[in-house]
Amino acid sequence: MSFPLICLGNPLLDLQVDATKSFLEKYDLKDDDAILASEKHMPIYKEVLNMDGVKLVAGGAAQNTARGAQYLLPADSVVYFGSVGKDEYSAKLNEANAKYGLRTEYQFQENHATGKCAVLINGHNRSMATDLAAANHFTPEHLQIPANWKLVENGTHYYIGGYHLTVSPPAIKLLAEHASANNKTIAMNLSAPFIPEFFKGALDEIVPYIDYIIANESEAAAYASSHGLPESSTVAEIAQHIAKLEKVNAKRPRTVVFTQGLDPTITATYDATADKLDVKEYQVYPLESSKIVDTNGAGDAFAAGFMAALVEGKNLAQAVDVGQWMAALSIQEVGPTFPFPKKSYA
Ligand code: 26A
């Protein structure tokens, strides 16, 4: 058995389509955001399915990262946990994951459909409205099934989608406590601005366990405003603040990684035992605008490259570089996918 990387998240099928500004306005959606769908958004799925050019692609942020990491790593490297329905949509997810060799250990729901995400592409922006459905019914007991917990215990690296804070903080806590107690590496993505804004309590309970916090600049800003940091805080200052928060496993420093689109990626690492703070900046490789197909999944792809590199024992600078390379690869494809035949990072 290998499977060093264990991922947890909300499996979703993306219904991706080009949408006009007025379509976004009709559903009260911002240009570049992710939300949980409420009653008023529910008609969007039927409407999108009937639109010209709609594409059904495997999504779910952490599942995208899991697929991407498996793309880079040797066979049998990544396991993904989440909850789905027994329907055509989960069959599609299984098909996509199989193509990448990603092992899934889904919790199947009898009475709930697989979750879906309307991904509305508008230029280089994407706005997402998610109906979690079955994904919302994941329970920690699924991880505790002996065969699954064996996989968890066998893992060396853990990746948590921050979006899962809306579903099962106890499931996240199980993985987080295991990683900390056994001095293994655990990473979490902030996923979307609404996570630090509206799931602040759950987030703050988990952060002390986390070695790597990955996010983009708008999630960093949302963290700062929801946690009372000065309005004038720079991205680097927010990274330093989070890096220095309490840490359960003192044997590992905490590193915060903030991507900023085409602007440099910022990292802040705080080693509490040495009281040493290290802040770095890494340039991105700009991709010609004409090569961009869509940015759906760019952040997940970054995390995929980053996590795969950590599993391979690479250092922080190298992990950021692999992340940026994977993000560039993904935005040249439709949705959160990667090209076949495979390209390799050299
Ligand atoms: C709880 N929410 C809102 C979500 C998501 C989500 N994945 C998990 N939980 N909302 C959007 N996504 C996924 O994000 C990917 C792009 O980063 C979409 O499915 C899309 O593939």
C-alpha cells in the first residue's frame, strides 16, 4: 500500500458555461466568487443545463487538487474522501477520477443527489454557486470505517478543502488531530472568502493544527477583515499574522502561502521554537492572455502541484514553483482538468 496523500472535500460536478453579466445579476452573483446556493439560486442548474455550450466536468475544489496531485505523482499516491449520491453525476466523477488514477473512497448517500456547482465563466472571471446535496452529508464515521482509517493512518500528508468547514468540522478535526499527534504534514486551503467570513469559528478551531495554509488574495483579505486585522494590512502582513497563530504540533513550523493571480506568490513561515519568521516572494510565469481557456480550478491546480511537491520531499520554493506550473497548465484546459498525454514538470 502506498497512498501517502489523503484529501478530504466536497465532490461536485461542475456545470460550466459562459455567462453574461446580466445572467450573473439575475442570480445576484458577483463576477468572481463562490457561494453556497440558497433557495433563490436553485433554478440556476436547470437553466444552465439548457444553455448552449454547457460542459459537465468533474469539480469540487479538493477533488480537483487530489486529481492534480495524482497526475504528477506515481500511481497509487492519492486517496480522496467525500460524499456523493448514487447517480449519473457520481458515475461521471468516478470516470474522471479513474482517468487520473485517483482512488476515491466515497460515502454514498441513498437519499441525496450528487452535489453540483454552476460555474459561470465571464472573461477571465468565474462565479460559482454550489448545491452541496449529498456532499453535505459526509460524516466522520466514514473515515473511521476500519479500511478507511487504515488509509488515513498510512498517509504521510493530508489536504483539507476549506469548503469542507461548511460540512463536517469533526471529520476535519479527526484528520488534523491524527496529523498533529503523529508529526505528519497537513495543509488546508481557505477556498473562498465566505469561509473566513461566515465559518470563522470552525476555521479558527482547525488552524492551530495546520502546517500549510493556502489561499488567494481575496481570501486573505476576507480573513483579515473577519479577524479584525487593520484595514491597511498587506497580503504579506496577513500571511505573517496567520503563520504566528498558536500551533498544536510545535515540531513543524506553519507556512502561509498566498497566491495573487499574476502578482507574486507570498509565503510566510514561522518557526515558534526558534522564534524565526521568514517571508518570501515568488514571481509567477505570466501566460499570454490568448492561451487562457478558463480559470476554473486554477487555485486547486496550484495546491495540487504544491502538495505533490511536498510529498516528493521538495522544499518550499520548489513546491511553489510546481504549484505555479500546474496552475498555468490547468488554465489552458476547460475547467479544473489537466492535459493528456501528460506533461511533466522538469
Ligand atoms: C461548499 N462549496 C461552496 C464548495 C465549492 C466547491 N468545492 C467544494 N465546496 N464551490 C465551488 N467549488 C469548486 O471549486 C472548484 C474551483 O476551484 C467547484 O466545483 C470548482 O471545480
